[in-house]
Amino acid sequence: MTYEQRQAKGKVLCEKLASYVAVIAPKGIGRWDRCWEFVDAPSVEFMLSLSAWETSPSDEAALKVSNAYDGVMQAWREAAGEYTRRAKA
């Protein structure tokens, strides 16, 4: 797989991640300041891992992307849960 093909695959993965986040993220969460405390670091880790895999693909790099993807999803779940709890309080 060429670098350009890996970039295209990475773009699809980012779009998939964004669509899943859109499903789990409550309306208005993006305006809640604390949201970014949950999701910034995992999102950066995902993008760095994806970029590293695009540049130097390996099984280890692919595993890091997968783990970082899961980390972003978990961070959004936690942020959504906290946001929802606070909205109910």
C-alpha cells in the first residue's frame, strides 16, 4: 500500500470516527468547556498514531492507531456521560 493509499484509508477512518462521535455526543457538548479536557489528549494521540502509521506502516503502528481510536471513543463516552449528568443536576 502506498503512502497516498494509507492517507486515503486514514481519512476514511477519521470520517468513521467522526460519525460515531456524532451519534454518542449530546447536542451542545462542544460548547461545554470541560468536554475538551476529556477528548483533547486522546484525539491528539490518535492523530499522531495515525500519522506515524501513514508514514511508517507496521503491525505495531496499526495497533497503536487502533488503541488510540478506542481511546478517543472512550473519552467521548466519558465526556458525554459527565455532560448528561451535569445537565440533569
